[in-house]
Amino acid sequence: MDFSGIYSFLVIFRVNKFMKLKVFVTVMLVFLVGCSTFPEKLAEREVVAAESQKAAKVNLNRSLDKLTPEVLYLLLTAELAAQRGMYDVALDGYVQAAGKVFDPRIAERATKIALFRKNYREAQKAASLWLERDPENLIARRVGAMLAIKAQNGAALFEHMQFVLDADPAGFEGALFELINTLDSVQEHNNVFAVLERLLRQYPKKGSIYLAQAILSLQQGEIKQAKEKVTEALLLQPDWVRAHVVQAQVAVQLGDFQEAEKILQRVIKKRPEMVELKVLLAQTQIKNRNIAAAAKTYQGVLDMQPYDMNSQYALAMIYLQLNKNEQAKSVLLGLVDKPVWSDRCNFHLGRIAAIEGDLERAIGWFDRVLSGDQLFGARINAIELLMDRGFFERSGLRLDKVKALNSSQELRLVLLRSQWWSLQSLYIEAFNLLTQSLEKMPDRKEVLYTRALVAEKLDKLAILESDLLNIIERYPDDANALNALGYTLVDRTERLAEAEVYLTRAIALKGQDAVIIDSYGWLKYRQGLFDQAVSYLQKAYRLEREPEIAGHLVEALWTMGRKQEARGIFEEAVSKYPGDAYLLEISQDKEGLLEGLVKD
């Protein structure tokens, strides 16, 4: 649009129609400052529109003759630009107009547009004009304080905060905490903290200053300092709910969850109507692993606010942790048709159906997940369920359709596809896939580890050893890699001394891991130390009744002549895993093992 024409029109209009000019100017100013509307589809424009509507309510009875055609042109240009989303043009026009007219409303408008654009330099310029024209305006002072923080101007910040505190003591607390929410950096936190220290020297009984410092300290990880400051605040205002909440947060950061719970419970007794406190208590109980108590607390929240969907969903997640799947299902079914919650609820309903062993229902729930963070996980879970049941054609078709959106998803797909091949004993295909993937993601630990396991199936022990040593060199405390290499050396070679080095390190790192204990017990068996072997293998079997562990224990007991015990272990294992290849191999190798079972 050619705004030069508008300027000419305004000049001509003023000369020829002077008597009508005041009416025109009044209507135009209302339009410029207050009545603009913006397309609803652009949410960012609604902020400026809202400010325009507020500005329309100002007193327009002041003399408007001072608005020259040049200023009118600037205002019209600026407002039309704002309507079209051209905020930088609008800002420039308003800043210029604010400098030419002693009217705080125009400077205010310029300041707010600049803040909306996060143009702090222009905002500072406009705010200075605003304060010059209306120095007692509390909103202008609060904006000035925020801009002083951005400019790292401690003196100006102190001046504005002191003014707000003196002029509006009751509103100072809200203004202060609102200011804290604008901080973006450690430097800003430190500067505000220092100014608050200066304020405390003049206002030593102002509890909100201590509490603000406690919050700043908490945000910066200065927990001891936060505790001291919140204690000072509570000495001044013992029944201050906000301060008690900060005190509880300090306790959480110190790891004293029980103390945090006690603090919140005391406050809730005094203010039982404050649902937010109960929600915070429930979250604290979860951190304290007091899951059953958290469920009870959330139920109390829902007794007060039965339609609080956030708390309903949180309660469902707690029920899942408590293995109360029916209760979780009941809550999730109540939320599943709500737009915000549908994908999450479908995902967890799929998990519950999978736990219950209902394959088709689980897949049906997973397929109803259409977007969000759960989408990829739902697709993968459905594929894994089908793979576990041996439906390789169905799972393969689904696997072909899943697309990775980031590197972590790409890794997950590679490992899943490798597993898909391996479960069908197509180890060459799995090995080739993993080898190709290492070209795109070299030295990726998960891929190296998986390829090592596949290499063992193909008797490529050199590659297995190379991949695992690669991992161990970069991650010397990776107990799984240490165990895999040690066990392979025990089971497939005579390099028992080397194996012992790796397995000793593994068991020192994860001494309660059944698989690692089994490997170490198998090492002792291969070394001929049968008593030690049985001791370790029995411990592993108590921890995890897995077929290979059972087979190792059976072999060790049988070798020691403890055949009746061996038969008992074997019978238990084979009844649970009737088709396990290793157990079948043992039954063929140990003459009389099956005969003993028949007798029993």
C-alpha cells in the first residue's frame, strides 16, 4: 500500500474540511490505539490486538490538536502494519510518533510491541519515553525493571523496584515474582539477587525479598543459601503458604523427601481447600517412592475436583506402577476420547492389553495412537508383540512402514530389524544390516554390542572380540560388554585366564546381576572348581530362572554326582521351556537324565 497518498489526503482534508477534522482525528485515534482487530488464525497477532483493545478505553478528552498530520500518518502507518503482522514497521512508526507527542499512551504502545518482538533495545527507548511522560505509572515501572535486567543496569533496576515497593507495597510481591519469571541467564539471576540484597538493607522486614532470593538460589542450585533465605522469610511470616512450598522444594533438592512431605501436610491441614498443595504433595510422594500414598493423595484431589484430567492421568500412571491394571484401565477409558489425552491413553491401554496377553486388542489400541510422543513407541510395541508371538510376516510389513524422525529412532529401528532377522535365525542378514549401519553411525555402542552377539552365532569370534573390546576401551565400566566377552571366552575358547579378568570386573560392577553371576559360575565350572561353580550358579538361578542358567546348574550338579538335584532343576526348567535348544541338548548329552525324570 502506498502510504504517501494517505499523507497527502490527510493534509488536504485538514485544509479544506477544518471543521470536520476533530471528529476525524478522534475516530482515527480510537482506531489506531484501540479498535484494531487481527485475523484469529494468527495467534501471535492476538497479543497485539488485545493491547489495542485495552488502549481503546483510555481517556480521549485531551486536546488532540497537537497531533500533526505527520504524527497521524505515523500512527496510521504503524497500526495498519500491526494489523498485517508487520510488527517491525509498526514498532518504528510508534517509536517515532512517541518521540513527537507528549502522550504516554503512544509510548506505552510502542513499548509493548517492542516487548512482543523481544526487541529490547527499542523497548528500552520507548519505555524511557513512557516513563518520562508518566513517571508514576506502576506498569511502566515494572516494565522498566525488566528492561533494566536485560541491560544489566543494576542502578535502574534498584530505582524501579524501590519505587514500586514504596508506591504499592501490597502489589510488590506479585511484581517481584513476575519479574523473576523473566530471567534467562545466570548473570541475570546474580544481578537481581544483588539488587535484592541492597533492598534488604532498607527494608529488612520485607519477607517477599527473602523469598525471592530463596527462589533465585534454588534455581541456581544454591540449596544451602535457599534454605537460609526461606527460613528468614518464614520468621517474618510464619503462615506464608508460598514460603512453605519453597521450603518443601528445598527439602526435595536436599533429598529429604520425608521432610518435604511433612511440610506440605502441615500446610494442607491449615489450607485444605488448596488443591494445588495436594498435587504438589502427590508429586513429592512419587519422588519419595511412596507410590501408594501418592495414589491416595491424587484420589483426594479428584474428590475435590473430579474433572481434573491431569490428576486423573497421573493417578492412572500410579496405578500402572502399582500393577493395578484394572484401576488404571478404568481411569484411562474415561480419558481416551478426550482430544488432549487420547494418544497417551491409547498407548497405555495397549500396554495393559499386552500385559494381559490380549495380542489383537493391544495392537488395536496401539494403532489408535495417531500423533505425539507416543506414536513411534506405539508402532514399535505393536511390532515387538507380533515378533514375540512369531508373526514375522505381519511384523515385517509393519516394520517396513515405520519411519525414523531422529537419530535415536533410527537406532531403535536398526536394532529392531536386527532382532527380527535373528529371531528367524537369519543371522547373516542381521549381521550385514548391523555392519552397514556402523558405516552411518560408527562406533555406536548399541550397534557394536548387538553385532557382537550376532557374530557369535556365525562363529565370527574375531569380530565379536573386536567389537566388544572397542566398547570396553571407550566404556571400561560397561559390565554387559565385559560379561559378553568373558562368557564367550569361557564357553568357546580355552582362554580362561583372560576371561576371568573380564568377568571379575563385570561382577564387581554388577554383583547382583543373574546373567553375570551365571557367567562367573560357568567360568568356575570350566576351571574345574565345581563347588564354587554350583554356589554361583545356584545364586544366579535363584535370581532368575532362565533356561541357560538352569542348564549350567544342571551340568555342574550332574558332574559332581548330584544327579537327583540335577533332575529336579531340569524338570522345573523343561516344564517351563519345553522347546529350549540348550535344555534338549543337555538331555541328549546326559545319559539317564530323562530316565530319572520318568521314575519320578
